[in-house]
Amino acid sequence: MIKDVGFDNINIDLMLALPSQTKDELVDSLDLVKKLKPKHVSLYSLILEENTELEKEIKEGKLELIDEDTERRMYHFSKMILEDNGYIQYEISNFALKGYESKHNMDCWNQEEYLGFGLSAHSYFNNKRYSNTSNFDEYIKNINNSEFEKNVKVNEIQTEESKMKEYMMLGFRKIEGISISEFERKFKINPLFYFRFEIDRLVKNDLIEVDLDNIKLTKKGLDLANLVFEEFV
């Protein structure tokens, strides 16, 4: 229906490891993706959030989560099918046909600044992460009273060190990893020196690899990315 009215640059979100999900059900979803041919696919495993109906049903035993080994097999199977159909994995959870990588995603992973306008909008500017209130009545009242600053909450003010650590975590989400020369340009120091202890541990554990100008996750590291991110928290 979306294509019929002239839109063609479409993303599909595909979630894995739903409670009791079978491989046949996953195959059906992937067959639908192949049939619809979106330009971009976001592939995520279910994350159980606190205080949700789903969490309640899991705790009560009404539903059962997929075990971790099955979830990984589902992920790798889905990755194989997508790549066989021309999708390029450019980020841990994102695949795209060539030339259709998400500009917004890449800006986030490259730690680029952005401004958000409106209710609940988030922004990153001048080393600050901040958000607008999600309360509609409060938002309108503050605007009518010309008290715009009351709508804004600063969530984080970054130091140079926290910014460098975040840059590493965000960069590792990209399949191409972190450009050593770009890090040096931005922070005036070589990441291989500044994070030498963290990088040494991760290389020894076969979670990351270093080439001429990139530091990136290994195949093992893609499956255990959280262990890599923890080194830079």
C-alpha cells in the first residue's frame, strides 16, 4: 500500500526470539521480507522490558523465552538469508540494499550532533544530551508563557573522556568499526594508545581486531558485543 502511493524507501523491523517462536515462523517472516523487498531491514532480538505485560506473563510461566543458543541460531540464519538476498550488514542490527544505509543511524553511530523539536524530542549538541518534556499540557503551557527552558531537561553533560568512551561504544556497532585516523582527528590522540589496556584485553579474547586504520568487532565479538561495550562504560 505504501509503495502504491509513491513511497519506495521503506524499512522493516523484524524481531527475533519471540516467546515460543519456531524456525518455520521465522522463515515465513523472512519470506515476507523477500517478497516485499524493502530497502532496509532492522533485525532485533526481543528484549524483555520491566513492568510490561510480557514480563508479567514470563514470570507467571504463561510464556517461555527462547534460550540464548536458539536466539543466536535464529540471528545467524536471518543474517544469511538477508545477505543472500542482497542486503549488506552495516551495523549490528541493521541491513540495507547498497546505498540505502540509514543516514540517521550512521549519524548516531558516528556521534554526530542533532537537534530534536517538539514533544518528547531528544537532542545532542555541544557535548550535552537533553530531551523535551513528554507532558503535553506542560509543554503547551510553557510555550504559551514563553518559558521554553522549562520544557528542556539536560540528561548528560559529557567530559572529554566520557565522549571518547562513547565514541568507541557507538563505533563498535558499525561493521566497519572505528577509524583510527578519524578518532585522532576528533580527539587529538591515538585510540590504540589511549585505550591500550582495553584494546589489548579485547584482542587477546578475540572480540576485536585491528588493521591499518580500523578497530572492529570480530565474528565472535558481534555475538558478544556487550562484553566489548562494557570495557568503555
